Amino acid sequence: MKRTQIQLDDATYEAVRRRAFDEGRSMASVVRESLARTFGTAVPEGRKTIKDFSFVGIGSDPNPPEGAPVSVEHDRWYVEAVAGHRDGTEKP
């Protein structure tokens, strides 16, 4: 697969965005499928939807530390971890 960039007029962009949302797909997959149909090239079997990516988030901590989410306050957590390591108060 090759990566490319295209510019769309507002009406086409909205039509692609709307179809992608309605079908739970990415805009890129809608564009790829449309181009494949237009040019008679192979359409990939089994389109991917958001449900196919259920593994996203499986690494979430069921008992996050106070002040979570770490993803938002990662700098604060890092500073606390480094400070604890330096002064010997690091928790196991």
C-alpha cells in the first residue's frame, strides 16, 4: 500500500466523512474502496470497523493511581517518580 495525500472540496469531504461515520469506518477506507470500484481494482476483503480494534485500551489499569488519568498528567507522574527515586522514597 502506498501513502498519498489528496484535497477534497467541502461537499465531497462531508459526504466521505458522513459515510465513514455511518459505517463505523475510517475516511481513508471509504476513499480506498471508492477508488478501487472506480478503477476496477481489487477491493480488500472484510472491511475493518471500529469493532475490529477491540484490543485498544486493554492495557488500561483497572485501579489507576489517585489523580489519574496518567495519560493526561504523565509529566506530573514522571516528576514524582524521578523525585522519589532521587530521595529514596520510591514506592515498590
